[in-house]
Amino acid sequence: MQKWIEQYRLARARSVPLIALQTGDGQSTVAQLAGQASEAVLTWDVVQGVIPCNALASGTVGLLLAAKDPGEGSAAARKAAAAAAYQGEAGVLELLEGVRKLPNQDLAVCLLNAHRYIQEAAIAQALWSRRDLRKDSGHTVVLVAPSIDLPSELAQDVLVIDVALPTQEEFWTVAKGLYEAANLPLPATQEQETICTALVGLSAFAAEQALALSLTPAGMNMESLRQRKRQLIEGTKGLKMLRSDESFGDLAGVDNVTEFLRCVCQGPLAPHLIVFLDEIEKMLAGATGGDLSGVSADALGQILSFLDTEIATGSAGILFVGLPGTAKSAVAKAAGRDAGIPALQVDMGAAKQSLVGQSEAAIREMLRVVSAVSNGRSLWIATCNSLAILPPELRRRFTLGTFFFDIPRAEDMPAIWQVWCRKFGLYEADPGGFNQDGWTGAEVKQCCDVARRLGCSLAEASQYVVPVLTSARERLEKLRQEAHGRFISACVPGMYQYPGRVDGSPIPPASDGGMIAILPVGAGANYGFAPGPVIQEPAKRKIGFGEEVKPEEEQ
């Protein structure tokens, strides 16, 4: 028996008057409830009005219709008129009033798509008035919705139960029925598991449709099944299935973090899903102040609560911090393909709505799908260009540590050039001979792109590339200094060491009299940069009060 049904039965046994079932498939949920219930179950929707869901409810619906019988005309006309009284937006009020007048009995009244009308003042009042009637009447009102934002007067009175998405066993029951209906032989056990795994994260109805459209006379078309699943999951606001063409073998200069992720994905608590959050600091901007709408703060609260629950079942998180263009996102996107597991990208901006309640519902639905697809065990990878605005409570949820991505070492540059030259169809044997000081993988990619578009050599294309370390040197050097001894190196085992420490000298302060330290001329190769000519910087000496002078000015 599913957990939500146990919770529902317990609530019924304890005379809970108002229950909300949050489900992605309301019809299937009510069908399960009615099939296993010992009480009469009826549903109401704005078009069809009141309908019995099991034999026990037939007599109850008859009493409700009899109460609205106009007493004139043919039997068919009278029945239609009585049914019409419970249809339309006002029908729910008629139903609640009619149920109140019924004799005491075990009855569950399921209001479908309740999120559409629950905020109406009259309906909220009618539901609130039923709060103290349950013990005597035996009636329970069940609000069925994908996600529900309760009015403030009902927030403390409604028991909210989340209905989990179907399990793999339930998926196979559906798939088996389709195979038998098509007179096809059942697949082998391993293929059965593959089919059911591909459906994880879908509702029962969506899974049935995907299976039916992917079943061929030759058997199940798995590529079609996976494609339909991608389309259905991406229908959830804020979620996107990642389809990376790269694996860890296509990346260079980040050996430590890729080896760590391989071990995690092959370990005893191997994740079933990669969850990728790109530039998380921008997603949650204003969560700790500045966002007057409260949307970002609410999103942060939901993520913290969700990660607390998921960590208890084996989920974990890891933070990637570093300079732009240093393969943070590339590693995260390649992790799913390398491990052979699905990967989802979370976009909090797409899930946010204009109102807090709407955003909360969208984010809750997004996290519910993540939990279902991962089966409670996911690996969250978040990239960040600065940790300054991330609240400490969020950083603590990323229990596998923080890795720092720096500029590639000189010995890693040939492998990076080889990867991008191959992808752009360039076969230049030696891409050297020009300044690569401070280049990241992103600059290598840009250079190859320019060379292909202009039909020129890499040396000529390099003239159109400005490394980010040059254009934003002060900010990025400060980030590198702050990372020293605090984060794990993405490149080599151990803590990240700022290149200024290679010769044992102390790290220059991030800010000294308003000046950021500039590395000595010609030291690029010693500090892990690719060799090449550099622009000569005259030596400077501080003489007091933040002033700096060139040597010739001292004469």
C-alpha cells in the first residue's frame, strides 16, 4: 500500500474533516482511493457536477439529486435539471450545502482541481464551516489538485498529503497490460527494468500514453520512450533534461574533480540522477534581503527543506566555484553521461511566478518530479562565480565540498587545444607561438571558433581573443586569493593553492591600499600559465598612504 493511502486512511480514522491531496494525476488518485476505500466516494468538477466513484456512493448521489428535483416534467428532464444544479462554479457551494443535509454516513467528497476555485471567499467560508462537523457526520471533504495554495483561514485546518508518483512496479503493471492487449510476448526481466526505469518521474496517465505510443510490433522503442519522457518532464516549469555530447574523457585540466565524481557515481550510494544548478548565486539573488516580493526567500526555504529530506536518503551536493570559462558547467553537464544516469537542469527563474503562492506551487511541483526521478537519491551540482551572496545554511547542504576551478596549468593546455581543435575540425599541429597567458578553456574554444569562421590560423585568430583574466583581473585575482587553502582543487588532489604560494612567499592581500597584486613579469609558466610573451609591467613600490610610483619617478 502506498504511503499516501496509509496517511489518508489514518486521517479518516481520526476524523480529519478537510484533506488536500497534491497529485499530478487527480483522476488516477481518486480511482485508487475509491477502489480501496470502505466509505462512499464521490467527485465533483465544474463541468460534470457530482458523480459517484464506487457503488457505496450511488445512493448518496441519488439523495443529492433528489434534493434538487424540480418535481415537474419528464423523469429525464427532472434528472437533468437536478444534475445541472451542481454544475458550474456555483455548483460546489450547492454540493457542500447538500452534503451538510445528508444523514450521517462514511463519505468522502472529492473536489477535483480545487486549486482553481479555493481562493473564492464563499467557497473558503463554506469549507471552513465544515471543520467541526466531521465527528458527527462522518463526512470528509478532499481537495484534489496538482498543487494547492490554501487561503490563510484554511491553512491551519487542512491536512495536506503529497501523492507520490507511481513506482516501477506500478509502471510494469501498466506496461504488461499494454503488451497483453497487443498480443505481444513479454520482454525479458532486464528489459522490463529498463522500461520501468525510463518512466520514473511520470504520472500514471502520462506513462501509459508514452508506453502506448512507443510500443511497436517489434517491441518497445526505447528511444521513442525516452524522448516522450523528456518532453513530459520539460513540461514542468523550471526543469530541463540535459543531453550533453561530452563525457569526462572530453575534458582536460580538471582531473581531480572528475575522478572524485566517478567514485561518487560508482560508490555504494551512487546517485540515480544528476541535478544541475548553473550560477546558483543568480538564481537565489535577494533571498537573504533585497527581494521585496519574498519569492526568492520562499524558493530558498523550499530548497533547504527538500535537501534536508533528500540527504537523509542518500542524496548529496557539491559546489563548483571558480573563474568564468574554466569548465565548471562542462563538468556538471558531462557527469550524467559519464555515469550513465539522467541529468536535469533546474532553472529557478523559470519556476518563479509573480505571486509567492504561485511560485511556491511551481517550485514544489518541480522538486516533486526531481524526487520521483531520483527515487530519493540525487547528486546536486551547483556552479558559482562567487560565494559571497550564498547563505551559509545553503552551502552546508552541499555536503561533498567545494571545488575551485582555476586557469589551466601549462601542461594541460595541449590537451585542451586538442579537444577543441578536433570539435571545430582544425588540424593545426602546434597552436603555440602566441600569447596564451591567462587563457581558460573558454578562450581556447573562442579562438578555434574564430579560426574556423575566418579561415585563418590559430595565431591570427588569437588576436581577437581577450582573456577574462585580463578584462576583469582585479576581481578574479581576488577570487583566486580567497580560494587559497579554503577549497579543494579541481585540477590536482588536495586544497587549492594560489600560484603566489609556489615559491613559499606570502599571499598578497586581496586589497592593499586599493591595489591588487600583479604577478611578476615572466612568471606565468612558474605559476601554471601557458608560456608566451607578456606585456611588460614596470615594477612598482609602495611609498605610503596608498601611493605607488615607478622606479624612474624616484630619481
